Amino acid sequence: MLKVAGHVLIGLLILLAGFQYSKIGSGSGEGFPQRPVRVVVPFNPGGGTDTYARILQKAIKDHNLMPQPLVIVNKPGGGATIGSNYVKDARNDGYTLLCLHEALMTSKATGQSMYGAEAFEAVAATGEMGQVVLVANDSRFATLNELMETAKAEPETLKFGVNLGTPTHFSGIQLETTLPGARFRLVTTGGGANRLAALMGGHLDAAIFSVGELIRFRDNGLRALAYLGENRLDAIPEIPTAKELGYPVFSSNLQYWWLPKGTDPEILDYMASVLKQAMETDYVLERSKELEILPRTILGDELAERIESKTKLFSLMKTEQRVDLPDVTAWTIAGICVFGAMILGKFVFGKRSASEKATEGRMRYDLAFGTLGMCLVYVLLMGLGVLSFVWATIAFIVASGLYLTSCDKRKLVYVLEVALVMSLGLHYVFTVLFAIQLP
């Protein structure tokens, strides 16, 4: 009786977890959104993109533009590729949104990422920001000309802070091309908040920031050498353009909003409408004016055309590898192979103690290596996107369970129960309780 009750209870748990899984995996736009929408910002808090995303978040909340809140999630690192990859692999149900500027396109052009805009659904582009070249107040460089001449006289000695693979990286390269022979040591420092800390700490000689970051950070002791725009800005009229100084570099950046590939068009249209309404609120317009952000909103065909033209432009700008780095992946694989060969050699040819020989008959190396092989296949299936977490986990537990029990039919029910409870249950715990995005 207790055994039957146990099976019934397990069955109910499986049904409940399965219902939750099907609900979470739904990609329909009907009734969207039914829970909070996560906005992934692939930089640390305090940078330009993070600040901008939070401005729109507040406008949407204060004006009740959505029945559910936007939740900002910071996932910095990898030149914004960690956060973008997280959204790329997220469920295309509309509940995971990426706020990222043109770094999504430049990272592919530089080879930092294997994917670009084509791996996402573009929702909108909002808020155009100019860029400036900054130094610390106590810097030995009083003008952009002094900085550039030193970069020519002492190539690759000046530490120039950028975020490799992003528009700041390309701006640094463009500056170099305006003066033949000039070469910076381009240093990746992450988002604006990280560049500020590195510049103030004396770890950088100069860096590129957005105008909004300059306005927020200038009280920390920063000095602007040039604005990378066509004309001077009213908010910072004392700062000359790079073009005025003889270095015709023009660089601005839009914040793009992306959803995973295959997201329902109704959800795309809904989020585009919400962002457009937010951009028209007095709060966003006022904050944009304070930060010298042009309150542009680009949607539909115009957005697609801009992404296509920018992608082509960035693909033409080939970046050189500054430092010859070892092939870490190849060396890691080689190390694993050598380590595995040593263990195998010790097992086959090594001398074993009397106690090891006594227990050798009871040890099933075939089961150990077989299970290890299935673990590797399990990870590969999820890593390559062949199967989702739930289906890969079910397949792994069923296969390993049957393998370890020598396909004992009497234990098949238990194996299936464990597989379903573990896969659906863990999915519920991770995605609902901890809000972790699984493959």
C-alpha cells in the first residue's frame, strides 16, 4: 500500500513539474507578459548601458506601461559576450531581453564571438550616445595632439582603455589610423565603471567613455581631450571635436534591445511598443537631455537596414592581434589527454598492492568508464544545443540507470521516476526559485 502511495505521490509531483515546465517554455504572445521580464545588461552596474537600461526601466514602471516589471540582471565579462550568449541560449518566450549596443556586431567582426545580430531578434534601437577621449586630471597629456604624438613616438606604450570587441575598441583603432605610426596598447577594462576605476587608479593613460559617462564621472577627476562627433555639444562646449584637432574620428552608439531568435512576432511588437512609449515620456526625455543622449527610437525596416549597414561596416574593419597568445584550448585538451594516458598506463602496466589486487575483481571499470562517457555526451548535448536541459537530463538518467542495472526490467519504473523527478524538479528549482536560465 505504501509503495503504491509513493508511486502516486511521485506521479503527482511529475505532473506538477511538467505543467510548470510547459508553462515556462511557452513562446506564445497571448497574455504576455505573465511574469517579470529580465533585461540582461552585459556590463557591471554603473556603466552607460546599465544606467540607460535603468532609466527606461523606471519610466516603464512609473507610467504602468507593462503589467509586469522589468528586472535588470548584470552579466559582465568577455567583451559583453557572456551576457549576450546567455540571452542567445535563453528560451524564446520573451522573458529574457538583452540591452546591448553595437558590441553585438563588433564582437563578431573582431572574432571574439561566433555570432552577431543574426542570432537574435532585434526589437528596437534607442538613445544615441556620443563618445569622448578622457584622461585623469593629473595626466601629463593636456591635449589630444600630445597623446597622439606620444603614441607615435613611443608605439604600444600608452595604455588606452577600451572594451575589446565593442565600439570603444573600434574608436581606438580609428584614432590610430588618423596618425600613421601611432599605436596604443589597447587594454580591455570592461564597462564604463571599470574603465573609470582603472583610469583613476593610474592603470590607464587614456580611455574612451560615452558622453553620459563623462557627465556622471567628471567630478571624480577626469578631463576630456576630445569629443568624437561631428560638432561640439552644448552640454560640453569647451571640449573640441577630434575632427577640429586634425583627427577625423566619428563615433556614436545606439542601445539595441534584442530577444532570442524565434521569439513570437507578437511579443516583439509588444516590447517595441513599450520601449517606444517609454522613450516618449517626460522622464526619459529629461534624463536624455541631462546625459546628452539623443532620444532616437528606431523600429521595423529602418532598424533592420541600420543593423545590416553597421554589420557590413564593422566587417570591413579588420583588427590586428596585438599579442601572440598560446592556444589555450589546444593545450588544455593536450593536458587532459596526457593525464588520462598516465592514469590508464598505471592501471594497465603499473604495480598494484595486495589490497588492490584483492578488490580488483569486484571493481567494474567498464561501468565507471561507461558512465563517465555518458556524462560527457550529456554535457555535449546541452552545450551544442541539441537537447534542452530537461530532455538531456531524462535521457542521461534513463541511459545510465539502465546501464548500471544491466537493463533490469524490475527497476525500469524506478529509473523513469527518478529521471522525470530529477529533470523536471531541478528545472523548476533552478528556473522558478533561483531564476537561473537553463539550456
